[in-house]
Amino acid sequence: MKTLENKAVLVTGGSRGIGAAIVKRLANEGADVAFTYVAGKEQADALVKEIETLGRKAVAIQADSANAESVIAAVETTAARLGKIDILVNNAGVAVMGPLDQFSLEDYNKTFDINVRAVFVAIKAAVKHMASGGRIINIGSTNATRMPFEGGSVYAASKAAVQGLTMALSRDLGPQGITINNLQPGPVNTDMNPDNGPFADLLRTQLPIGRYGEASEVASFVAYLAGPEAGYITGASLNIDGGFMG
């Protein structure tokens, strides 16, 4: 029996990059998976078809995490289509970089709306559909405690907020038998931060293993935290970073 056989999962921001890798890995572990996307319906539909070839249910939900009502609707759609929610993965995020004197209030609000508020809103909505044994996994960032270049202050602050939210919510959710953890990747090769991008040469010098991580490696850690062997881990912020924080 696979570790997530017959579990129902919602992954926000799940149509590409780390999110898509998580969707695929959890489906391979036996879960039925719903995921949200903002744009790129063809890409989302292709991922649904790929998951269905594994014999699992897949639901693509168009939802903008900047809109709280849209996040709540995605949670309710997941519960209706899959019958329950056992696992919530808050992966949707945005990284707006810029120096302080050029950083707009609009970009500040957008960053916190997507990276922090949407996480809280999704959790609040999802726990109503979770039984004991439920899992919540937030995808944070090592930038919560280490930002190696200029212009990342607001992004770092948003990820530090997720770190604090995760730690504190473990107290609220523990009595319900629900665990919540914060997974903090270092540099990972995605279209958001490619290993040949503008920051790549700088970041590789700060990675003891000398390379970016792969989305599949992050997904494998998510699968562990979502599984039965991780039941004693909660409120933790766990790095998967190639030694970036060392």
C-alpha cells in the first residue's frame, strides 16, 4: 500500500515548478490531488491528464491567491470534488524584489496577500474538512532568516511571517490531531529562479554542494511530511537547501 493511498490533497500554485512536482509526487504516493493555478489552463489540464494516467483523481482549479474569496472557493471545491481534505500544501507564492526607495506599497501588499494572507485563509478554510491525522505543509524559504543580496526585504519578511504562523498554529491544531510544518527550500531550479538566472552565479558560491536543488527533491520532503511517519513533527521550519544556511 502506498503511503498516501486514498488521501485527498490540495496544493496551491500547483501547475508548474515546485508545485507541479509536489502534485506528481503525492499522486504517485496514492493521493487524489486538487491544485490551483492562476494562468496557463493548457498546462494545468495537461497535468490533470498526467495524474489521471496514474489512476488517481485530479482537479485543476483556477484561483488567484491574492483574492481571499478565491482561495476559500478553491478549498470548498476541493472538499466537494474529493470528498474531504487530508493534506493541504500552501505552495503558491510571489517574489517581488527591489530596493527600498523603489518598492511600491502595491507590491508590498501583493507579496503579503499571496505569501501570508492566502496561507492563513487556506488553512482556516481547510481545517473544517480535516480529520485527526491531517497534514498542513507550508512552502516557505530560507530567505526568512537569510537574504544574501539587496532588494529582498519584503519577500524575506513575508516568509518570516509564514515561519511564525506555522510555529504558533501548531498549538491551535495539535489538539485536533493536525500537524503543520514549514518547509524552507534554498535555491531551487525553477522558472522563478533558474540555475542560469541573474542570481545563479552568486548563489552557487554559497551552496556547499555546488548546485541548485531540483523541484523533485523538495517534493520528496513534502511527501515525507504528508505521510504517516511524520506524525510527531509539527510547528517546525525545516530547511532543504544544499547547505545554504550553514
